[in-house]
Amino acid sequence: MPRSRPFAPIRISFCNISAQRPLALRARLHHTVRPRSQHSLHTNQLRSASTTAASTTSQAVSRDARSFLTRLKNLFLGTTISLALILGYYYVTDTRASIHEWLIIPCLRYFYPDAEDAHEIGNRTLKTLYSFGLHPRERGNPDAKGDLAVEVFDHTLRNPIGTSAGIDKHCDIPDVLLAAGPAIIEIGGVTPLPQEGNPKPRVWRIPSQKALINRYGLNSEGADHIHMRLRQRVREYAYHMGFGIDEEAEQRILDGEAGVPPGSLQEGKLMAVQVAKNKWTPDEDIEAVKKDYVYCVDALARYADIVVVNVSSPNTPGLRGLQKSEPLTDILTAVVGAARKVKRKTPPAVMVKVSPDEDGDEDVRGICDAVWDSGVDGVVVGNTTKRRPDPIPSGYIFPQQEQRLLLEQGGYSGPQTFGRTVALVKRYRKFLDEGSYQRPENKSPPLSNESSPEPQTPTFSTIGSAVQAPEVTHPPTTPDEIEASVARDAQHLKPDTPEAEAESKKQPLFRIPERNNPFSTPSTPNDTPTSPSSPSSNQTQNQELAVSSSTDTTPTTSSPPTTSTPSSSSTPPDHTNRKIIFATGGISNHSQALEVLSAGAEVAQIYTALVYGGIGTVSKIKEEMRGELRKRKESR
């Protein structure tokens, strides 16, 4: 009997079960586990959504908080930057900022050792800044009080400070200079035709003395070029004022319809244009020299308030030889004639710029005679000098490099020349006034039978009143004097009638001047009285007030009324009966400005002080002048 295999079926069965069991398990799992997975998935989704929402909310809050802080930071940073820019703008563009003297000037000197290069870069920078409205300017209108106002050529200037020629040779920055605070600027010198001047280098600094040596030689772009620049300036002003930009609008501005001087285009300020001859014009040919000056006047005087005739540059050979009385008279007469033919309602004033080196009595008298004979309105006293003055302080030994520079040919300018400037101003004032008295048209009968008093020395006394009242005649004391006084008075007494009494009540006791000039100097009693319509009447009103006030409060003897002799000249009257003096040379601070004004000048011009002190020098000088005047007033 064969042996059975009991495990074979079982193996087969087990294999069958093993093969089928996964299917059953998968079926049961399909029906039982899947629903639980869907529910769990839904729950998980809800839980995940809740978690995500919470997380999103938390992130949003955190993000909003960070965004808020960021916005605060940005606001703070932006506000800080804006305030810094605004304050920086007001600070840097204020002429009183010390940065102009202590940072900008040293940087220019460091990066541009050549003085002429530094000057040109500075002017170009100022011109560019002006085109964007970022130029330095005097803020606060400190001249509005009128405490420094002066009368010059029938204009009330805001202050007696000006800038000399040479700072703006080519009329690039006239408005920038006017914005810096001076009442008068001088551009040029301008020659008829363009000329290069002397070879470079031609300007040197003497830092220890804050001085300069230059031999520019009147480098100029020519009268025609400057004419176009000035004409464009006037037309742009006319356009901004609503007059248009054509020739008619230009003429309306020049005729004064805008209410500003036609040169400066700013109320209370004037612009002078300096003219000169070309260096190749023969000095001995006076007719050719006259044509040079007249050409410049014809081209430029229309746009100037003052024309300055330069016959004193030390760097143009032979030019100073024209200061002799006879040739100077011919030149100035031609210039005055051309200026009076300018096509506008009011012609410009004419001044002549003289050398500080021709200081002999004969030289000064000859120039003063030429001024009076030609009808010139004033003198600019001072220019660069060929001399080398003693150093400041006395005994100072120059560094070796500066000693070499002092040997360079050219005109010297600096504080060391101030003493000579003051002395020269006094002499020109003396001789100019004497020239006025010696002319028949300016003489008047004496005030009494006694001899006329001596001319008074110009003095600067107090703010708002720089004149001294003339001595008043003492009342009669002896019987004969009293009887003669009564008889003399009886001849001039009005009849005692109601009509005469009414007329007397209408007359003022004394004449009140329209304006006070704190820097004017008294004229001598021989000056001719001027008519009320005369421009010079404003300048003599202070003296009339002093005289009238004295006679109203002090009993005096009566004297016959005096009458002035009218001028027989057919030429138009001068701008003022008293010649105007501008002083330039070594003026670098307020005390020197006050001193030169007390010496007889109406305007103190600066040049070297501006080069070393920066654009804020004018504001600094004026502020210190006001302080000094207040001290003088309080000490009285």
C-alpha cells in the first residue's frame, strides 16, 4: 500500500488561503478603513486650515507691525533728510554763514593754487548756482531800517558799501553780487575790442597780508559782447515783469517804468560799468583814445547807472599818462557828451577812476579841475598801486616765497594800502570842494558883511545826522549894533495886516529834509543854494535843517536875503552840485569803511577783502557798522 501524503492538501489549501486572504483583507480594509481616512482627512484639513488661518493672521499682524515700524522709520528718515536739506539750503545760501569764509575759500585756495583759476571757478560756480536759485544771498532784508541809507546821484542807496571792478570783469554774475548785499557793484573794465591782457600767470596771493598782486592788463571780451549780455539781462527782466521781451519792452524798462534803476534793476542799488581803451591805441593820439571810450559808452551806457572811466590801471602801458589835466579834460568831456545822448529818459552818471600813485598836489588839482571842467559827476579814488607798502604788523618778515612774489610786476592791493586811500580821499574832497567854490556859477553873496567862515572839515558825528551846524552870528550887544539891527530889520518887516499874518501862519518854521544821509559831510557856507527841483537839493537839506533849527531857537541879527546866481552854462546840470567820491583800496572791515566815509567819501568799495573773506564779507561789514553806530549813539 503506498504511503499517503497528508500534508499536500493542507499545503494546497494553505496556499489557496494565503492567496485569497490578502484580497479579503483588502476588501475589508476598503470598506472599513477608507471612511475613517476621509473623516480623518477632513478633520485634518479643518485642523490644518485653522492652523493655517491662525498662522496667516499671526503673520499678517506681524507683517503689519513690521510695515508700520518701517513706515515710521521711513517717515522719520525722510523728514530728517528733508529738514536737513531745507536747513542746509537756507544756511549755505545765506551770506552770513561762516562756511563761505572758513571752508569754501580755503578749499578754492587749496585745489586751485593759481589765484586767477580760483577766481574763474568761483564765478562760474556762482553763475551756475544762480541759474538754479541756489546762489548765496543776504537774507532778512537788514537794510530795510534805512540806518545805512545814503544819497548818491539822486538815488537813495540802501547802504554805502560797494564792490570794485575786477570781481566781475565780463558781466557774468551781476545779480549774484547784488544779492550779496552791496548797494553798488562795478563790472568791467570793458575795452572796445576784445583783448587777452597780459600772459599768465598774472595774479598772485600774499596770504600773510591778505593781499594780491595782479597784472591782468585789462583782459576783456569786448564792448559788443558785454552789450549783448546786458541787453539780454534787461529783456529777461522785462519779460518776468510782464512787459514782454522785445525792443519796446526793453525801452520801457530803461525809461524807468518798472520803478527800478535801469542798470541794477533793483530798488536802492546801482550798477556801474567801467570802460577803458584798448592797449594798442596810441596814448599820444587823444582823438583815437576818445573814440575808444566813446565807443564803449555808446555800447554800454544805456544799461548802466554809472559809467566809470578808467585812466589809472597800472598794467596798461601809458594809461596813467592820460591823467594829466588837459588830455583828461578832453577825454572826460567826450565821455560826458556821449553819456548824455544815451537813448533813455535819464542819462547815467559819469565818474573817473584815478590812481593812488599820482598823489601830488599838482596831480590832484589837475584831475579835480578836469572833473569840474568836463562835467563829470564824481571820482573813484584808488586803484592798485605799483608801490609795495610796509607789512602789517610793522616789522613782519615775509616768508621767502612771498618775498619772491613781491618782486613781480603789477598792481598791489590789500589792507596795507588803506592809509594812503584815506589820505587821498581827504585831499580829493578838499580840492573838489575848492574847485566848486572857485567857479562863478557856484558863488553866492556872503551871508553878512563879515568875512565868510572857513570851510568845515568833514566829520562823521552820529547816526542819521553827520552834519555840523554852522556857527550862528551872536546877537548885537552895543547900542550902535542894536540900532543898526533895528533899522535893518525894519526894512524887511512885512506890514502888520491880516493878510500878512495869514500868509505868515502858512509858512513852516523850518524845512524838514526828506531823507537823512548818515555819511554826508557839510558844505561850506559859500555853496550855492539849489532849487527844490534840483537833484542836489536832497543832499543839502540836512544842512538847511541844522541852520533853520539854530536860527529858530537863537536870536540873531537879520541880514539881507541872498540870491544865487544862476549858471550861465548851456549844458545840463550835474547830478549833484557836490562831486561824489567812491573810495577803494585796502578797505577790509567796518571801522575802515566808517573812516573812509568820514573822510569825505559817499561809498566804500571792497575787492581784496571779498577775495579773502568770501561772498559774506559785505553782510559782515554792514552788520558790524550798525553795531558801531549803535555804540556811538548810546555813548552820546
